[in-house]
Amino acid sequence: RNQLKNWRTIRNILNKSHTIKCRSNCSLNPVLLHNPINHTEFVTRLYSKPITSWEDSPSWLVTLKDKIADYKTLKNQYDVQLYDTLGEPEVFDWDKIRKVDGKLIVRDSESMGQTDEDPAVVSFLRNLTAPEQRKLTMNKRKFIAIGTGMFCADYRDSPYYFTASSESKLWIDAETTDNATPKIYVQLSRYVPPLFWLPIKASHMTLHRFYQDLIKVETISRNKHMQTYDDFMQQIEISDEKTKITPKEQQGMLMRVINEVNPYEAEREYPHNYSVYLGNFDGLSTLETAFMNSPYIFNTPMCLGTTNIHTKNVARPIARFRTVYSRSIITLEARYDLKNLLAAEYADSSWDVPIFAHIEYPENERFSSPIPQRINKMYETHFPKNVPFDAIASILGYKKHDHLHMAANVVDRKDKKKVAPQSIAYYAALLPKDGPIEQASTKKSYFENIYNVFYSMEDSIYSSSELRTAVAVAAAELKLDDEVQKMHDNESVDSVKIVMSKLLK
């Protein structure tokens, strides 16, 4: 009886609003009559008004606008301005982001034709499936733009010397109400999808602190490296007076300087480090090209492993890049030594090279939480909660296997027969370089887990020699030379003994 009474109330409201003029025209699903929960949801939708103007906005948003108008520092120092009128709710559309003002901006060197697609977006989306692209839009959730904020660096800028040209934008959820937690989302550039928008408290002081932190990160990075960059620019200006160097020649000079920097002597800049296995590739140059076209990484590299004089003809060449917003450092490491030492029976091509990414990042949760938690839930990854969003976005389209993922697929895997020898070595290579793992006893326990499970397995689908080789490589990765020596002394197969001898050199 109560359900029927509720239904009549709703029907009367609809009739009065001329949505339904008579019973025969009613298009509502009859199941509503049998589900009281649906009544509540329906009435909520019936009375909720879409936000189309400041008058329709929640009271906390109107208060925020007034506070920002009064707080001149936000406008003068951080360029925060709220729109006079609010637009329609929008869905982040990758097709729109691909294009830049309808201009032809990319030349295809193979066909010599032109396209109006942004290379950064094309590069980022290339390795993402359609469902993954949809996830980045938060399943096409609608947002309303309420204003703009400080201009940030663009991926095409120099990491240390630039004029900010990428305008940040402020959004609110289109479904927000007076009862919702006051929250705004900061989009640092047009390339950042909603999943990577940074949620902050809807307060003028919170906005002040957010942009203050952003400037602080930029300033610290600039101050540390500006002198080196200025010295180089001064050389170009002196030469320019005599020879009038073209921009292309100037870029060539910059790359020559970069190619002479020894990346193995670089000082550590940040306290945190996190490593992941990205997959097997035909070479380091494949990822170098992709990273230089990423919208989250400065396309002026810190080092290119394929051209640097210190990384040529080495077993573990590296390339180094700096992310745009958090200034984190991503080091790509190609492990040709692992490729040559280990067995070739693996899911990836035996000719390809395993490449690892080592992320060095600052202590600043302003540019991370809650994004790592979201990514971990969606992709079953294990990013620490303080990893900046731009570092995560930079490697999103690749495998993101850290030591925890490898442990689950190696040591903790129920069917040990399906564990590939390479995975045993990758597990050791990915163990954290900071903290307890550096203690000898802890490293020994990690090694014993691998040794006890795989070294003497006789029923494996792989030969025992392959497994012994992988375990020896893992011991070498953990710098347990004494263990490698013991295995070498007890080894009877010549091919395995030769590998162990190489590890001891």
C-alpha cells in the first residue's frame, strides 16, 4: 500500500510538470512499483538540477568564487580566475585532444603528407586499448569547467629554461551537490585525462598552497641545473654572433653536449626510487622515441643511451628523462646482459631486450595521492602512494611489473612449472635498491627463496641447467658473489659453468 501511495505521488508530480499527461502515456518501467530503492533514486534525479550557472551551483562553490575574487594573490601570482558563466557538462574526448586548433602540425616523413593529429597524444594512446582509454576518462564521467589557473611547462619546453605556455584548468564533478564534499579537480594541461586530475579541497588557501608547491618544485629543479644550461646557451650566443647558427644547428649542438654527459656519474636528486619491468623490445631506441613524444616527459632528454659516448657498446645502456610536472627522473635500462645470459624460452621474442624503468621522485604527495591508489585498483599494480602522476602516466602503456608482481609470479606461484627462467632473474633485478634489501641478511633471505624453490627442481618443464643459470644470475644481481662461487664450484654442466664464470668477472 505504501509503495502504491509513493507511486501515485510521483505520478501526480509528473502530471503537474507536464512530463506525463495521462496514464496511458506513462513510459516508466513498472519495476519501480516493486523496488522502494528505485523510488528514492528516481525522486533524487527528478529534483536534482543540472549546474548551468553560478545561481544553480552548490553554496560552497559560490563561496569559493567570492573568496578567490577577494584573495588577490591567487589572481596576481597564480593566475587563478573563475569564469563569469559556466558551460555545459563535458566528457573528456580523446578525439578532440588529438587536434590542435584544427592546424596541420605533424608531417609524416614516409608519405610526405600532413596530419592534424598531435604526436604526443598519438604516442600516448598507441599502447592503450579502447577500454583503457575509457578508464582514463573515468568512464566518460561529466565535469564542468569553472576556471583556469597557473600556466605550466609543456613537454616541448626545456626542463630548466622556458616560458610557461600550458594553462591549467579547474573542474568540478557535474553531479556535485550541496551535500557533496567540496572538491575541485586541477588539470595541469590539455593532455591530462580525468583519471590524472588532482583533487583538492575547494578552498582558496588550498589552491594557493597547490600552486605554491608547483612553483617550488620548478624552482628547485631550475636552480640545481640552470648554471650548466646557461653556460651552454652562452656558448651558442657567442658562436651565433660569428656564424649565425640556425635553430636546427643549435639543437644539434645541444645534443652533442648531452651525448658527452656521463649518466653513470649523475648525482641522486630525490629520496625515493621505484623500479618496474616494462617488457621486451627490439632495442632501447624504441622506447627513447616513445618517451620523447610523451606529453608527460620533456622531449629534451637528459641522456640518450643510443648516442651517448659513455653508454655505447655497454651491456646495460641507459637513457634518462625528466617528467614535466613533478620533475621526477625516469631512467630506462636495457639489459643486454640478461638477454645474452639467460635462456630464450619466454613469451617475448628471444631476440628482444628486457628494459626496466627506474623512477626517482621527490617527497611530494601533492602530485600523487590518490592517483596511485586508483591505478593500482584498476591495473592490479603496486605503485607506492607517493609516486607522482606524471611518472605513472609516462609508463602506463607498458608492463608495470615490480618486485611484488614478480614475487607473485615466481616464488608464490602455485604452478612452478610455468615460471620462466627470465622471471627469476627479473625478480632479483627489481628488488628495491633502498631500505632493508641492502642489508646482507635480507638479501640472503630473498636469494634463499629463489634457490630453495628452483635450483633443485627436477620436474620442471625447463632443463635444470636453465634454472641453475637463472638462479646464478639472480645471485649476481643481489651482489652475492660468494653464492655464485659456490654454485660455480659445484656445477658439472660446462655451458652453465661458463655463464657463472662470466658473472664472477
